[in-house]
Amino acid sequence: MTEINPNEVYTTGETQTLLKVSKSTIKRFLKRGVIRANKIGGNYRILGKELLRVLSPQLERKAVYAYRDIKTKLKKKIKNW
């Protein structure tokens, strides 16, 4: 079993192997924005942390909730100034 390194940059072929999905599924994910990637020289490059986000959406939800909580608290403090 291969471990996904969050700081590694993967090609679509490597991503296909890591996620164990077909080439058309990777294309569909990229087109719909499920996987965010950068296009370099006509080829997509995908960060490992993006793959981890796709595999664990609960982690991203927790981060969003934490960010919203901090933002709300900060707005209250600024309002009281």
C-alpha cells in the first residue's frame, strides 16, 4: 500500500493508481472540480494534500468549522473596539 505524501506533486497517472480509479474518473473529477489541480505544460499536477482532502472530506469540514468559529470571534472583538 502506498502512502500519500501531502507535500508531493502527483501526475494524473499517479493519482489514478493511488486512488484506484479509472482514467475517465480522474478526468471527470478534474472537470467537476472535485480534485483541484494546476495545469503545467498541458499536463495536470495534483498536490498530495489535495488527494488527502478528497479522501477525507470530514477533515476539511472540521477545518471550515474551526475557521468560521475563529472568524466569528474575531468579528465580535473588532466590533467592541
